[in-house]
Amino acid sequence: MKAKSILTTLLALGLLLMTFEAQAGDKDRRGTAGSEHLLVPLTARTAALGTATTTGLLGMSGLEALYTNPAALSLNGGTGGLFSHMQYVADIDVNYFGVAQRFGSNNIALTLASWDFGDIPLQTEELPEPGDVTFDASFVTVGAALAREFTDRISAGVHIKYVSERIDDVSAGGVAFDAGMTYAVGESGLRFGVSLKNFGPQKSYDGTGLVKFAQVGGQNPQAQVNAVSLDGADFEMPSLLNFGVAYTREFGAGAMVTVLGNFRSNSFAQDQYAVGLELGYQNLFYVRGGYQMESDMDLTFWQGYNAGAGLNLNVAGTQLGIDYAYRAVEFFDDVQMITASVTL
């Protein structure tokens, strides 16, 4: 009965993958989605492994694994907290916070991601040259997640996010959903995972920044100008499907090797293939590397190479983790991030 259920689930996921791939294969859809910041990994371990962490990994913070697959939140073993900071391109600062709590077979979490773009010189049609006047912009994503372990092998989860974007006097807000499941093949070290991310209704920008003062066609040139409100075009969320596999092998003297692979089918961008490698020692120190590939790498400023390291400490029953990641890019300074996590 269990084998039949697993086979049925895998067949359903396969059909879903083929359906989603047929939609994502339309090149005319590329670049037409909004909220692209939802595609950027926000934690160090995930980024260092090329975002190939759809399966989740034993020893990984559930709050960190939540980014690629909400089902992997089940890795949280008690009360967890996480903070991550990323120095993105063009001096953009990105911060990510999360707290999680286990209740029996269930885990719940609250997350917050914030993008700070700093002060941006204001340029208008009347004053196109940068001056002393500036404006600011911010992206904020607030989420709530629930994951459940159905057996010691199968977990499923959902992550509901409210995405708020503001650029000067123009803003947009909307809801997006993530859902996924993970499957561990007994004690073999083999894990599978699948997740759907960023599904939600269309949204559009609105606000006083879209008010234009102009004369209506046919109006007397000497007449007073009118305030005309422009309608922002609707846009869709950058939905995608992840399918991943990971294999962990333990060796003597506490050494551990994990190999990961991931396929990402983007609804509005090129499909991506990612591989990752993690080497651990005594569950204390880790070094990581990953590569993320697209069919045409010239269409992205990421070079594909990622690297990082991590340190796990057990202090009086409290698990502390510090991870670092480096991502190579073109045209800008390379991206660096650091993540700190605690599990009680």
C-alpha cells in the first residue's frame, strides 16, 4: 500500500512537471513577470549550494530550507530563529528574519524579508540630471508557513507570503503561495523534493506617482492642465517548479559528503539546472560549492559559480550555526551573505 501511494504521488508530480514545463517553454513569456526579487536566495547555505536544496538536508536549519521547499521546514527540531544579511549588487542591502516552532509532527514559522535600496537620485522629464533630491524604494515580504511530517519519510508544507513593493509614491501588494513535499528513502541517505513557488493572483502598481498633469486632447492650449491618473499594467508573480535530489554518504572519522541536483522550471524565464557539493566534518565544519546553469548564460548577470562554508556549534543543548556564501556576478561587485541560526 505504501509503495502504491508513493508511486501514485511520483506519477502525479511527473504529470505536473510536464504540464508546467510546457507552459514555461514559451519564450514569449520570458521577462513578463514582476516581483523578480522573490527568485533570489536569501540565506547562505542555500546560495552556496546553487539553490539545489529542494530536498532539504539533515542538519540544515528548517528556516533556511524553507526558502526552496516549505516541506523542509520539518527539519526544525524545536524553537528556531534565523537572521541573514546579503550585500547585493549596487549596494543594495537585503535582510531576512525567521522564527519557527515545532508542535509534535507540525512546524510553524513566520518570516520577513526586506530589501533596502538606499537613497536614489531623483530624475524627471523636467530635470533629467541627477541632483540633491532623492527618493527611496523598498521591497518587503512577510510570510507564514506550516509543515507536517506524515511519516518519518514524507513531509509536506505550505508558505503563504504577502509581497509589498514601494518605489517613491507608487506601490503594489499581493499574495503568493509556496507548496512542496519531501521524501527520504529510509536510511539510505537519498532524498527527493518537489516544490511550487510564487503562485498567486496578478497585481499592479498604484499611487499618486502615477498621476500625470496634462491637457486633454482637443482642449484649449490656454486652459488649465488636468490631473490624469495612469493605470498600471497587471503583472504575474514569477512562478516556478523545483524538483531536486540529494544523496548523503558518511565516511570514517566523522566525514560526510552530500551531492545535490536540482531542476527549476521557470514560468517566465529560462529553465535552470543546479548541482551542489557539501563536505562536512563531525557535523562541525562544512565547505560547500555549487553551480547554476541556464541554456543562455548571457541572459543573466550571474556567472553560475557559488561557494561557502559553515560552522555548527552545540552549546549546552543549543544548536548555533554560522554560514557564509559567495556568488560570482558580472558587471557588479560579487554578492556575499552571512546567515546565523539558533535552535533550542
